[in-house]
Amino acid sequence: MINFKKEIANMISECTQINSEELKTYIEIPPDDTMGDYAFPCFKLAKALKKAPPIIATEIKENIKSDGEIIDKIEIAGGYLNFYINKKTLIRNVLEEMESKNSKYGNSNIGKGKNIVIDYSAPNIAKPFHIGHLRSTVIGAALYNIYKYLGFNVIGINHLGDYGTQFGKMIEGYKLWGKEYDLNEDPIGKLTDIYVRINNLCKEDENVLNECRNNFKKLEEGDQYCTELWKKFKELSLKEFQKVYDLLGSTFDSWNGESFYIDKMPEVIEKLKASGRLEESEGAKIVNLENAGISTPIIIEKSNGSTTYATRDLAAILYRARTYDFDKALYVTSYEQNLHFKQIFETAKLLGLDEKYTNSLEHVAFGMVLLKTGKMSTREGNVIKLEELLNEAISRAKDIIEEKNPELENKEEIAKKVGIGAVIFNDLSNSRIKDEIFDWDTILNFQGETGPYIQYIYVRTKSIIDNIEKLPDVKEININELQDEEEIKIIKLLYQFENVLENVIDKNEPSILSRYLINLAQAYSSYYNSNKILVEDIEKKNARIYLTYMIGNVLQIGAKLLGIDMPNKM
């Protein structure tokens, strides 16, 4: 497919002798079609060319070489050059690309030879998999899918919270009250109850808290009783977590959690000692990071000799650099961990790793999921379990289907796709950094800018395609039949798909794709409502059928990249 932005940059480069790759970064898409398809802000060149932007715009326009095949016309608007793409060339390109790539439309090899590690989901063992974990799971999965679609070699890691001082508490709680609980039924619920009880007791009794700390120290030293209990908690938890992952369709390339790095932490401590930056403070071992503008030191080893999850994160960086040779390592966690990752990334520079690795660590932060009453807390016991939420979404979707289309076949399967899709899309439809207030009415609203709306528009396109004998050959399409205002708007949106995906990975922001799919669905809905698709005129019909097919194809590809399955009927 022609890269129009690149072509324009090359034309400007020939006139100015400025590098085309630099020029390409300046080119914008105007907010209004009347201002052209692409705009070049000439003030960006004022310093280099020592001329006023309007003069630069005039000179470039007069000297630009174009045979009209790519650019239809160029207009000057103040210090901007507005470029209008040749519509027939645009349409022909989109049609040929769609025919060529089909179900792979929009993919590319820009990531060829590059390794991306994505650390996401990472629930804590022996605690409920609640809606707070949904964000990390679905944001990470969407980024995983999109990076892979663009040719990157992606490694998805579920860095389970399966180690740490909370297990000292869990072990102590089980010692005190384990006989009261049957862990064969609702094990996570029972373990959560124990966790809440032991936390409350720790607040009241410092001796109990010290005993919990000692339990974790024993666990690190391999104590048999503590180790067997920890393994039991982990096994029960993973079995429950898998139910949620099955509902979401989540898979991972690695399940190496914190415990995987137990035997790898001594090397971290040795390397930090060798750097001369490991200090002792009140019996603990720390690294002071004030020289990097971070006022809070990072604790590497506690005063009782036990390690921290910071130590394990550093061990993970060492391991992942050596094992995966990553070009980028993403950590998809809440913004509450901003300080932690600043500390980790700065301390990682002391481990003797190549800058390629330490400069490629990135925290993909997201906002919290809040209840109307405030923040959730396992310690306080006020969480909404994700499995319950997903099953409730499926149940409500089924109720709507029963009401609107009681004769529909495969209602269970379709309700699952609609319910899960609604939850995932709700989470990915707004900027990830924003806090999300969890509200049943919002998350299961099946009207407006939602996952079910995109699915509904897809089903509409599928219905049309299923009711024709065969899809017209792209060579049969008369591009003159695709040139009214609404059709050109849709063609431009289809052309932008690959660029949208590249913008997602540039900003690690899946909501860019979500908003694009809404815009595409709305554009087709408007077109469908004002244009009959299966008209008598064969050329017009073929053109409209193929446009419908392209819309459905891109909606399905985009939704799948977000982790949403499309139903064939609704």
C-alpha cells in the first residue's frame, strides 16, 4: 500500500534538501476534511530555512514535483501546506491491499527481528482475582496481540505474586484457624477470609506481625511446613485463576512468578555490592537513589534478612535480558506502582547490563478500578470477584438476547461473546491512565459506544455478505462507484487501520484502536441507513458489497486484537 505520508515527505525533501524521515514526523492529519488529507506545518522549517512559514509554503508548492497520481491538489493556509490525496489512487490502494491481505489486513513487519517482553495480569496467589486485575490482563493482552500482528516477537509473562511477606501472614492465619475452613470449596474465598482476619489481628498485636515475618523468613530458608502450605495455596489459586483466563481467552508464554527468582536474587545483591551503592540502613540493605532525583531509597533486603519484591523484580530483569534479549520490556500495572518502577529501572542500571536493556524498560501505567464507595482492598474484604463479574455479564447478555431474539440459535455461545466483549471493550475504550468507576449500569450498557454495538454492526455486515452468492472480485469493482462523501470517509478510515495499530504501540494505548473501531462502526451505520446495499445496478451493488465486506473484516480483525470475539448473529 502506498504510504502517502512518506510520499509527501519525499516531495518536500526534494524541495528543501531536509531529511524525509524528519519531515514525515511533522506531517499531520487535519481535524477537518476540508483542510486536506494531510497538512504540513511550515513553521517547523522556519529556523532551518531562515524564512517565514508562508514564504516556505509558497516555495514548496511552486517547486513540488507531482504528476497527480498521488496528490490531487495542494493548498496554502497560512503557514500550512494542505495536501489532498488523489481519491481514485486511495480507493484502488485500499481495495488491492484488502484483496491481498484479507484476514491479515493492517498487519506489517515493522517489528521483524525485535523482541518485546510484556509483563501483565500478575494476580496475587491466595487472593481473589478481582476486577482490579481486569485492567492489567486485558490491556496487556491487547498490546501482546497488536505487537505480534505488527511482526514483533512477543513474550507474554504472567509474573504471579506468589511470594512475599503476605505468605508469612497466610501461613500464620492458617496455623491459627485452618481447621475451621474446608479449602475444597471456594478456596480463594476461604483464604481471603483468613487473610482479612490475620491482617486485623496484626493491627492489634505486634507479636503476631513479627511471627508472620518469621514465617516468610522460614519459607525463604526452605522450612518444610511453610513450603508445603505455600505450594498448596499456589496450586489452589492457579486452578481458580484459570477459570477467569478461560473466560477471557487469556494465554501466556511464561508463568514465572516471583518465586521463580528465589535462587537468582543472590546475584542481584552481589552485583549491587560490587557497584558500591548497596548501603546498610537500620539493619536493612538499601540503594540510595537521590542522585537520580528519587528521594525514597529502594530496599533490597529487610533487617531480618528476607528479600523484597523489588529484589525479585531486579532478578527478573537480569533473567529476561539474558533469556529473551528484549528490545523493549513493558510492565502493565497500576499507576500506584509508579515510584516502585522508577526505583527498579534506576537500580537496574547498577546490574552491569547493556544500556540496550536498561533504556528499554517501560512502565505502562493505568488508572485504578474504583467502587462507587471508593478503593477496593483485599485486606478490608471489599472486592468484586472477576469470575462473578464475567458470569454476570454473560447472564445479562443472555437475558437481552432472550428478549430481543428468542429464536436465535447458540444463545449461550453468543451471550458469552457479547457479555465478555462488553466487559473488555468497556475497559479498553478510554485512556488507560484514567481511573475507572465500576458501575454495573455502565459496564453492561448495550447501547452507544460499546463492544456490543461494534458486534452488532459487524453482524449486520456479515448478514449482507452471507446473503449473496459470492463476494465480487476486486477487479470487478468500479472505483467510480465509491466516491460519494460517506464512501470516501469510510475508505479513508480503512486506509488508516495500519497507522492506528502503529499508534497503539507507539503510545502503548489500546484505546486508540477502540475509538477507531467505534468511528468505523458509526460511519458504516450512517452509510447503511442512507444507502441501500443490494441495489439493481450491478456495478453499484458490487462496490457497496465490497465496501461492506471490508468494514466487517476490519471490525473483526480489530476486535480480535482487543481480545473480543465476534458473533455471527445477534
